[in-house]
Amino acid sequence: MASMLNLFSKRVQLDYIGNVRWELEGSVLTLSGSGAIPDYSTGTGIWYSNAQSITKVIIGDGITSIGSYSFENFGKDGKSGITFEVGSGVTSIGQYAFYLCGYSNQGNVNLIFKCPATTISSYAFNKVGELCRGKVDISFTNSSIVTIDIYAFSRLGYKCASSFH
């Protein structure tokens, strides 16, 4: 009975952005379907109001690009770290897409890309993991990066307590 209560006590949100389906269950955001995550401006992303409480983001293989400011502030000032798992379909990452992710977080900041990303826009990873207490780890596998715009990795892991990996 207790496990049934736990299941029902989890807050679940579900919606679509075009052909991209998103589901927020507890602190885990899952994006599936097909197409692009749209561009936003600072503070306007669809998940922005939940950004600091999200600890894991799973981006499915059908997602083709990550728009500007999509994941701004995710895991900022958090206690348990933040992890992004990006599937095999993403080919471009927009400006400030991961701006301030894991900033001043007490845990590890992990971004795992299994995609053929060819374009990384300006400031895409600006201040990711800055002042965090854990490790910052960004890995790209199966990538054939052609363009890395100016300051794409600006202040990545700056003054992080542990070494950058």
C-alpha cells in the first residue's frame, strides 16, 4: 500500500511542443517524439519554473536540436547534482542552451551526448558547473563537430571544487 501511495504522490506533468512530448515526473524530465526543441529567451523556457528542482533530463533519439535557453538554470544551487542524457538525434545545440546548469550545485554535473552534434552555438555551455562542489563531466560520443561558436564553453567548471573531467 505504501508503494501505491508513493506512486500517486509523485507530481507528473505531460504536454507537447509540436511533435516533442515532454513529461516531468518528480525531478526527472523526459523528452521524446521527433523534431526540435524550440528557441527561448532568458527566463522563458517551458520548464524554467521547475529548473532548479530537476536532477535528470533524458532527451530521446528523435529530438534533432536543442534550442537557445532550453535548459537554463537546471540544477542551479541544487543539492544532488544534475545529469543530462542526450540521445543520438541531436545535431545542433543553441545559444545558452545549458546556461548556468549545475551552477553552485553540491553534486556532480554530467552531460552525456550520444549524438552526431555538428554545431555548438555561442555560450551553449556558459557557466555550466561553475562553483559546483562535485565534478563536471561533459562527454560527446559519435559526434562530428564542425562548428564551435565563440565562447561555447565559456567559464565551464570555473572555480569548481573538483577537477574538470
